[in-house]
Amino acid sequence: MTLRNWTRRAALAASLAATAALLGAAAAPKSAGRANWVMTVRKTPEASYVMGNPAAPVKLVEYISYTCSHCAHFEVEAADQIKLGMVAQGKGSVEVRSFLRNPVDITASLLAQCGTPDRFFGNHNALLRSQDKWLSRAQTASPAQQQRWMSGPFAGRMRAIATDLGLYDVMATRGLNRQAADRCLANEPLAQLLATGTNEAAKLNVRGTPSFMINGKLQDNVHDWASLRPRLMELTR
């Protein structure tokens, strides 16, 4: 696995300030009776998660891998802008689908889904924003550690990865104790469902992460915020 130094947090504040110009007018203060679309989250039968207005005219799907440095970069650069400029206003919804590339992806995906649906996007954010720390441990893992990740019962392999990479600590920041995390890591049927989803994505010609679908159409040569943003702007004016 490779890890690039993607952290450019200093630019985030400025880019958030420009959200209204990027994706439409800034969200007005929520009035009584107006839905809080950012808090409207549901889990699909395929184990993806959707945030936003179910009837929104723009439906964005993100295919992500938790071990993909470009996915982590996208989360830092784009997630808040999409929420504020598109989802909060009811103009669009965003769906996250896991794309599994390796055993570490399986472990992180199971932890991201730990808890009720409303917990997912916070878990997802915490894992990606701390990726530089825990994924660097994978690069320096010993042969013995890697062997533990690949052999033995499923739950034991997932626990070994979570331990060696410090993923329990990441989830502790989300209020998840080790016992609860272990129950999620033992969910082999969910892992199999996510693997099926990855295979289905490959059939749709998803070849790398992040990849994006808008209103059911896979976006060619769009793998970052710079190339996705103009397409969303056009649809959410």
C-alpha cells in the first residue's frame, strides 16, 4: 500500500467560505418545519449509506476505499462543502459505497458501519481524516503481523488488523468501546455483502477510488474534487 501526504488542512477554511459560490446559495437558517437533510441518513439493503433528501434531483454516489489516500484527500477537501452547499439545502443526496481493495479495507469498512445509521458519516469521517496515522502502521507491519491478518478465523483477523493499526483508538474517539467494536468486526456476512458490492461496482466499470456516479451515470475521468465540483455546480444552480 502507498500513502501520500495529502494533508492540506490550511486551505480548507478558505474553500468552505467559498461553498455558496461553488454549489449555489448558502443555506438559509433552518426554519421550523424545514427538514434537516444532513441528519437524514439511511442504510440501503446493499450496505451503503445515503445522506440527504430522498427526493433530491441530484444523487451523488461516492465509491471509496479506506486505504486510498486520494479518498482521504477528497473527504478533507470536499465533504463539508457537499453537505453545506448541496445536501443541507435539499438539492442533492450523497451515498457512500465501500470499494474493498485489501483486508485493511474490510476492517475499516466494518468499523465505519458500527452503530446506527446516523453514526455512519461521523465514523467514516474519523477514519479517513486519521488515515495518515493508522495507514502508516500498515506500511511498517512486520511479516508476523501481516500473517495474522491473512490467516485464522475471520473475526480474529479483523481484530488483529484493528489492534496493529490503532483502529480501536480511532473508534474510541467516536464513543465506541472495544467490546462493541469487536462485535462489528465479527460481522462476516456484512463483509461478504460489501465484497459483493465491490464486484458489482467493477461490473459498472469502477476501476479506482474515489469514483463518482451522478444520477446513475458513472463519471468518466472524475476522481477528485476539482473535477467533480464543476459537474455538481452545473446541476445545483
